Amino acid sequence: MGAVILDGNKISSEIREEVAEEVKTLTAAGMRPGLAVILVGNNPASEIYVRGKVKSCEELGIYSEKHTPLDTISTGELLELVQDLNRREEIDGILVQLPLPGQVDSKKILMAVDPAKDVDGFHPVNVGFLSTQRPGLVPCTPAGIIEILKRSNIPIAGQEAVVVGRSDIVGKPTAMLLINGNATVTVCHSKTRDLPGVCRRADILVAAMGRAGMITRDFVKRGATLIDVGINKVTDRAEFERLFAGNVKREEAFRAKGSTLVGDVHPEVAEVAGAITPVPGGVGPLTIAMLMVNTVKAAKMRRGAEVPALSRV
């Protein structure tokens, strides 16, 4: 009996269908949601992410714009662009694709985004709303994690949850959402003593530290739910053997491509876990789906429309 695989693609398409319906209703009422994405320079990974976000907008009927200033832009010039988008009524969400070039003050740029249009949920105002359980915009990956749990009927209230990783983008907001859902939450990091021992207490274990296959079976209580946020590219043969020895299908793909993707959770964990998110196809697809949810939610909150249950993640 292996772990139940929590299919992020399936959950993501359910959410996207719901969002498309909402967009249709809002557009009919003259309130078509709009998203502006700022992509500075030519970072290939960022270009792929942004293409996915713009394509999702098109599929769901959300208006979108892509702004692509040169990577020589100054902080002042980028601030002007952000402020211009803040002023525009038809733009409900502003997304600044990170990383920004070295000469640009990223913190200053992110602080300049109107919190009501901050669809990434990174602005301190939205962080404050999350920690005090007020309606606001929640970071997309953590919001997606909660949707996976809820839609897979995995209880949160009263459960022991452990989050490995304390980043502002994933670790901390995920911990906050789990606390808001009445879980008992421990946040671990590089200074945590006896990390495997702490992780073994978890009914829900969220791995978000960006280290390939670090969570092995001795970190996991039998029957626990594992949410794997990591996406790591493995190119080293010895590392591949540590993770996938004996996996014929992976072996063929690795030989053909010279690399494979793995999360922060070692594949062997599927033997002891009760449920697990795969990599790829787990948390990843939810991130863009929740960006679409946030854009619709921002449109409603800004324009005074009633926010339905889906958008109150």
C-alpha cells in the first residue's frame, strides 16, 4: 500500500474552472479583472513563468498586460511604472517577476505596489492581514497548499503540522495559514535540533527548503500527509542513484535528458506516507491557479463586489 498521490493538476483545473465562471460573471457586469506583469530583462526561467501566467489569464478570460523594461532600468524608472499601474482602474493585480537586476532595489519596488493590487501577497500590509485573519491577498503557493489539503479532505484543525523552511514566500505564510486553520504548527530551519525527530511528530509535513530529497523515510510518521514544495534539478549521477536507484522509467529519462526533477522529499517516503504531492504535478500547478484566484479576488475587493467562498482561502 503506497501513499495516495495528491494530484495538483486535477485540483488546479477544478479551481480554474471556478475562476473562469467568476470572470464571466464579473465581465458581464462590466468588471473584467485585469493583471499586469512586469518582467525586467531576459531571464529564461522568469520568461517561462511569465508566459504561463499570461497564458492562464487568456484561458480564463482575465485581461492581462506584460511590461518588459530593459535590464538596465533604474529603481526610479521602475517605481514610475509601478505607480502608473497603481493608478490605472482596469488593472486589479500587479505582479513584479523576481529576481530583479542587481542595480534595482527590489524591496523598494515591492513596497511600492498598492497592497490592494499585490496579487503575490508579499506586501507587509497583506502579511499583516494574514497574521491577524483579516481579508487580504495571500501568497499563491501557500494558498495552493491549503486548497490541496481542503479539496483532498485532509483535516487541518487539531492536526500537528511541521513546516520545514521559513522563507517569507512559502514557509512563514504556510505556517500562518495552518495556524489560522487551527493546526498546531512547528516551523523548522537549518538551526533546528533533531530535525528528523521534530518532523516525525507531523500529521502534515510541508517540505520547503529547496534541497533535493532531503526528507527521507526516517523523517516521516507512518500515514502522514507530505506536501512537497521543492523543485530541484538533479544532473549528478551519484545524486540520481541516491534518489532513484532501480527506477527504470526515471533512468531512461535521465539518460536521455541528462537531468530529472525531484522535490525536497525522497521518493522512498511514498512507502510510509499516507498521502503525498508528486513533483512535478503537485504544488506547482496550484501556484498559477491561485494567482488567478487572487486577481479575481483583488478585482472584487477593489470594486466592491461580494467575494465568494473560493476566494477566501
